[in-house]
Amino acid sequence: MLTITKGHAEQIIAHAREADPHECCGLVGGTHNGGAQTVYPMRNVAPNSKVAYEAAPEDLFAAQRQMRERGEQLLAIYHSHPRSTDPYPSDTDVRLAYYPSAVYLIVGLGNREPCLKAFRIAEREGNWQPAQFRVVDRHDAKP
């Protein structure tokens, strides 16, 4: 199960708010047991960034290099749906989900309070399922 701290969740939501009305995107790196350690915000270079995301290649390569240097693995990929009150993967999100082992986090900003949801996406099968995740004060906290 993916475990992120409140600080990680706040960082992802802040990135989504900063990018609004465009979608934001980024990666979450961490330990093999699902504990997030680092959020890697990236620039969205999609041609229509209000309804799609594509990480800037140089940002993606830099994040992957930093993860290797830190001994992290890719745990999650995040992006935002700025107008959604109840975010779920779009057909495009499913079609472009190239990392089946990663959790896909989506931030919806359509309500007063942001909504953060997690999914497992199987691009090959063309479907998605809700994924369990938890937000803790800090990683040494008990569930």
C-alpha cells in the first residue's frame, strides 16, 4: 500500500493549485514497501495542458536519476484534473499508463477542498481500479 505523509499530499495539492487551470504532473519516489520519500514535481508540456499532461522529458530524466541516486523506486505518478470534483482516470490517462506497478494519484480541484484519489491502471488491459493509500503525519506513525 502506498503511504504518503501529509507534507507529501500538501506538496502535490500545492503543485495542482499552482498549475490551475492547467493539469500538473509529477512522480513520487520511495521505498520498496510503499513508503513515499520524495515528490518530484514536473513541468507539463502537453499541447493542451488544460485537459492532458505530459512530463517535460528533461524533468522526467532528472527525477529518475535522483531516484536512482537516493535508492528510491517509482511508487506513484500524479497529475491533476483542475475542474473535477470526483477525479478518476480519463480514457487518455488509461491509454498512456505505461507504468503498471505505479499508483496513479489524481487531484481534483473542483470543490472547495481538493480531492486526492489513487488508482491502479492497466494500460494493456485498458482498465483501472481504485487503489488503497494512506496519508500519515510522518512515516514513523502507526496506521
